[in-house]
Amino acid sequence: MAGLEFLIFFVLLALGYPIIMCMIGGAITPLAMDAVGATSIAALIRGAFSGANSPNILCLPLFIFAGVLMAEGGISKKLFDVFAYFVGNKTGGMPCAVIITCLFYGAISSSGAATAAAIGAMTIPLLIELGYDAKFAAATVAVSGGLGVIIPPSGPFMMYGMATETSIGALFMAGILPGILVACLLMFYAVTYCKIHGEDKAKIQSNYQKIAAAGFLPLLKDSFWALLSPVIILGGIYAGIVTPTEAAAVSVFYALFVSLFIYKTVSFQKLPELLRSAVKSAAPICFLLAFATAFGRTLSLIHAADIVQNAIMTIATDKISFLIVVINAFFLLGMVMDTGPALIILGPILCPIAESYGIDPVHLGVLMVCNLAVGLVTPPFGLNLFVTSSISGEQPMTIGKSAIPYIGVFVIALSLLPLCRSSACCWSKKF
């Protein structure tokens, strides 16, 4: 019966139905078949409401709203200028400045697609103007946008934490080192590419002079409040001053203060429009979490987790083989499925299995999210490919081909993630 429930789910997904409808279809299958352990429709509805009735779920809409405010406030431009000041005149400096900006902006947006859209809208035309190939420019932003789901506060980490009851604060802290590692390897490739293919030094130097003309101190002063945002959020969580949910509320008030009174890029009259935009982004995710809870409870009642666990343990006889199975499965899954649903559905199933092998749930969450981040730039789903395609004018598949070397170094970073295991476990104990 568990196999049939998953079959119905994936068939509906392949037919293009919304993910929520796929989960409802899978959840009611045991009821229609009168399976042993199946519950009633009323119980499924209660399960969905209980899934949405969680204090931790407040993290998502609050961080999304803060991200909307920061994006409207032009934070991406201020971040890029300060990083370009330091590396813009070096070989591969401008693409590296883009990658570093995505790294920091990920701590504001909590979304890979939002990061790619905000940074790409500004930097892709600039890189093309400076003489870089349009496909390379789009691929750089598309892959770097994946840092938005690794660097905290990360939406996928929040969803995984809520689905598996793992500390969201621990996940946030454990995502920092992998995010920096991935960013460093992406910059290594960007510099290598520019050394091989060359750069238009005259155009780059001319643009750099415009950035450097104001001087470092005025530039730092202008960007100070933007740079301070991740420090306040992560510093508050790390110091134990606020919980992740409270940090989300702090980020909203901080974003309001900076956007309204410091940079003055957002007016009070525009706040209702920005609220509507945040609600439109957050509401589907909240519904997804609610129905994923009902879907997961149905799987639990028909003992699907035990069936999956036995199947995986047949293939994976030790910790290393289990991690290999998970890494490959989520790498492939990211090509056809969005990050959130994959984590919400499979996280609760895989987490107990991982613990039986002695794998920390935080470490498992980092591995899953980082693998799914690659899916943002791999066809056919590849959301970041479509985002950067609309900006650059290049076809998504063409950008995907140019992104292959970037994906390669991303995969190398994934293979090094076990080195971050001790850090992840340390943070999980702390939080």
C-alpha cells in the first residue's frame, strides 16, 4: 500500500498537478483502498491543521517579508559595490564579487530563486556590458543563487527542521561552513575561467574606477546597514539572545527600520503592496507544510517508514553507503522536484534511518539541502535557470550547459561536506 501511495503521488506530479494536490491524492489512496491502518478524511484534515499550528512556522513568512523589504530597499546593489571595491580590479574579480554578493544576500532572502533574481537583475547586464559572455554571466548567478538555500536563514533548513523536529538554530549554524566552502570553490572556477578566456581589462578598470571614486569609507558607510543584517540575525541566534522565530521577527523590524528611515527606499504607502507580495510567497509554503504533515501521518499509519527503512537498509549496509544513497538520490530528485516538498516528505522518513546509523540529524539536513541546491541549476526543473534566462535572454538549457563546470565544483564541495560533520554536531548540541 505504501508503494501505491508513493506511485499515485509521483504519477500526479509527473502529470503536472500542484504538489499539494499530489500529496492529497497520495494521502487518500489508503482510504480509497480501505487499507489496514488507514484513517478517516476528518483525521487527515485535523492532521493538516495541526501541521500548520506550530510556532516555528512563523519563521517562514517573517523571513520572507524581511527579504521582500530588503530586496525593495536596493540592498543587493550596496552589497555588490562594497565587494567589488575589494576584488573588482583583480582577474575574475567581478564574477567573484557576484558570488560573494549572493553569499551575503542569501542571509537576507533565505531563497535561492530570490537571490538569483535580485542579484541577477543588477549584475548580469553589468557583466555582459563588461565583456563577459552572457551564458557565463547567467550561469554564474544561477549557480551562486543556490547559496541562498544554504546560508542561513535558509527556507529549506526551516522546512526540514519543522518536518523532522530538528533544531532550526543548529541547522542555521551548520549551514555557514558549507556555504562558505561552496562559494570559495565557485570563485576558484570563476578565476580559472577568466584566466583561460581573458577579460576586457579596459572596461573592467573603467567600471572599477566608478565604484572606487567615492572612496572606501563613504562606500562602507553606505553599505554598513546592509552588511550588518546577517550579523544581527545569526549573532542573535548564536549568542542565545533570540530563537530562530524571534530572529525572524527581529529581521522584519530591522528591515523596516533600514528601508524606511536609513536608506529611505521604501515608503509607508508601499508597505501594503509588499505585505501582499510576502503573503503570496509564504501562503503556498504554509499550505504545503500543513498537507505534508497529513501526508506523512498517513505514511506512518500504514507503516510506510518501516518499509522504506528496510528497503534502504538492504541497499545501504553501513553509514557510508547510506550517505552515498542519500546524496545520489537527492541529487537526482533535485532535477525534478522543488527543494521544499522533497525535504518535507522524505526528511521525516530518512531522519530515523540516519540516526540508526549514528548520523546526526543536523548533518543529514545539511547534506540534503546542499544536494537539492544543485537541483536549482539542473534541468528540467532548474528554477534558477529560468530566473536568469528571463534576465539574460539566453535559453535555460544553454545556461545549464555553461553551468556544468560550476556544478562540477559544487559537487566537489558536496564530497567535502563530511569534513563539516563535527561542526554540525557541535552546533546541534549547543542549540
